[in-house]
Amino acid sequence: MSAKDRLLVSACLLGANVKYNGKNNKIDIDKLSNKYELVPFCPEVEGGLSIPRPPSEIVSKQPLKVVTIDGKDVTKEFKRGAKKALKLCKKLKIKRALLKENSPSCAKSFVYDGTFSKVLTKAEGVTASILSKNSITIFNENDLERLLY
């Protein structure tokens, strides 16, 4: 039997309490573990942010700027986490990632608009963007069936 392909997974989706509020976004991905070797990763924690931490949103794409709800610039930590995710994917030859939608790091399609008013806008998170630019296919929690085929 050949080795399973590796899948980078937002650690919060696997039940790790790494979200900004100290909780998780656990979903049932048992079927995926039959097909993939799951590699948990939280770019915000790996970038140096604490648990819990103030919520962050992307307030500017060009130039990139990510701030907390209390105005602290955390762009450097978000970029550092994204670069670590890319480095890990390259090292482990990971070609696919299952990332948390709506996250300023991990979103494939939608992030909060930077006003902290719970309004979503079409955009990629910092980590999802760097991974997709490096030919890593991004999936979110609504794409589980697509990952099984």
C-alpha cells in the first residue's frame, strides 16, 4: 500500500483550542483521515500570537495590513505564520490544504471586511493566499466531499 498524501489542516478544525477566543471549530473529518495523513497547523499561533488573543481582521490588502480589534498591527505575525505554513508544505510535499473559511489567515473565499462589524467580503486570508500562489490547492470546511475524490 502506498503512503497517504498529506493534507495541511487548520488545527482548529481538528479540535485544537487555538482560535482567538481559545475555542475551536471542530468538524467531523474522520473520512478524510482514511485518505490523508492530516497535518494540523495554526498560522496565527505559529506566527507568534497568543491564545486567547484579540480578534483580527484584514484592513488593507495593498499594502497588507492586519489589525486587532483594539488597533494593534499584527501583520508581521500573520505573514510569519503564512511563511511557516508554506515552508512546512514544501518540506512535507503537501499539495492540498483544508483551511477555515472566514479566517483572516485561512479563508479561501471570504474574510471579515476590517470594520469588526461581522460583514464578510470576498477575499483570501493571508496564509491561504501565499499557499495558493505556490500551487497548493485550498479547500474549506464546505469542500469536504471534494477532498474525498
